[in-house]
Amino acid sequence: MEADEYYHELSLRTETSINRLKLTRPRGLDPVIDLLLKHDSGGKFCESIFDERVVEHENEITEAERLEYVELRKHAYKEEIDTVISACTAASEDDIEGMRSLKRNGVDLNIGDYDNRTPIHVAVATGRLKAVKYLIEEAGVIISPVDRWGSTPMNDAE
């Protein structure tokens, strides 16, 4: 295997791993993930490194390799989106066991959807008191996250 092929495969695996870490945020790794996020402009640390390398060696990357890279990125982002949607859906349905299961599996219940609406936003907006109580008292979520429009759960409650 040539050095560039090795670097390409390593970059793809690393990006997938970083995205999984960001999604699951295992306890004890918060400082490492925070460092990654600090240096990760736009959530694409490995992508930016790899894209710089692609520009340098564009003629050496096959179309199949590029497509594989794109598919791996799509899969990682889809996995993150699906998890956030599951958490928000569970909150909107007062599904405490569903949220507990997600949390047990390392899902950060503070992460929002494409509008930065978190499970606490959704639970408050849909009047799901049990879900709100679970999220605050047991899951320990941030009680005043700001969504895309600058609203907090308190705004939704009003």
C-alpha cells in the first residue's frame, strides 16, 4: 500500500472515530473531545486535513476513493442526526426509558437538532412534564440551551 493510500484510509477511519466520539461523548474523554472541537473548524477536523491533502495530491486520488470518503462522512453524520432525532422524539413522547437507554449508551442529551432544539426544548414545548423532570433531575441537562432562533426552553414554557 502506498503512503497516500494509507493516509487516506487512516484519515477516513479517524474522522469516523472522531464523529462517533463527538456523538457518544464517553465519560472521561470530555477534555479530549473539547480539544478536538476547539481545533475542529466547523466540525470537520479530519475532513479539513484530508481535503488539504486532496488538493496537494488530487491527481493521485481515484474517483472510487473519493466516493468512499464521501459515503463514510455521510454515514457518520446520518448516525449523529438519527441519534439526536431519537432523543428529541423520546422527549416529545414522555419516553423516559428511551431517554435513559440513549443516555446509558453514551448519547449526550444536550445535543440539538439542525435547529439546535434539544430534548429539553422539545419536552417543554410539548408539555411533557415527566420528560422535563427526567432531563433536569436525572440526566442533568443544561436547562437553558439556546436554539437557532435564540429561544430557550423557558421561552417555550411561556
